[in-house]
Amino acid sequence: MKKLVFIILLFSSLLSFAEELIGKVIKVSDGDTITVLDSNNQKHKIRLKGIDAPESQQVYGDISTQSLSELVYDKEVLVTWDKKDKYYRILGKVIVDGRDANYVQLKKGLAWYYKQYEKDLSDEDKQKYSEAEEWARNYTEGLWADSKSIPPWEFRHKGKN
């Protein structure tokens, strides 16, 4: 019996680790980063988890930013998250009007599925995001229409060298 109680308590503590943030999007920095203002007028920088959008200097960078802006700017969003990145940005799933903004960016072909960090995603989101990118590739949506598109992580690496 003690083991069962321990397992239930352990499981419930893991579930309670996920946090939620509700606020209004006041800035869209690029195709995968926004700033949310909460009800206490505190600003939170959010990095959309599981995706990596083109940098602003890349082809489709501005289009990706514009797409995310049209989707979330000046709207109330729900951000579910459980960790921050090395820049102290919240890594989260952004829900707007009942839609997963991370998924929408992938499906439009305006971001890559960031497989390097898929361990941070739920099994459901791993599958959903992977399928969204695959769909965009197959239908040559957005950046997939350009055979010379390179992932942002490679672009950033080239910039350092």
C-alpha cells in the first residue's frame, strides 16, 4: 500500500510541474519567439518549443515572423511550459483561439521541427509536429518550396565560423 501511495504522489508531482501562463502577446521577435504581458503587467519572453524558424537574415525569415504575428499578436494566449532555455526564455507551447501556434508554423512550412530538442515534447506533440513538417515538405509549403533552404541551426553555425 505504501508503494502505491508513493507512486501516486510521485506521478502527481510530475504532472504539477507543468505551468501555464496566460497573457497578451505584445511583441513578435521572429517566427518562433514572442513576448507575453501577463495580468500583473510582467513581460515574459517565450520561445515556441519544438520548432526552429528561419533567422531574420534567412529566406522566409520575415515571412515566418509575419505569419506568427498574424496568428498571435495583440491576442490572448495560453502558454504551457515546464522549463526555460539558457537565455531564460520560457520554452512553451502557445495556444491561441484553441490552436497550437507551434504546429501552425510547421504546417505552413515556416519553421523546422526541432528534432534536437524533441525530448522536451510530449509523445503526442512529437508525432503531431513531425507530421506537420512532413506534410509541409510533401506539399512544398513555405520554405520547402526553396530547395536551398537551410535549417536555422546550420545558418547560425555558419555565422560563427
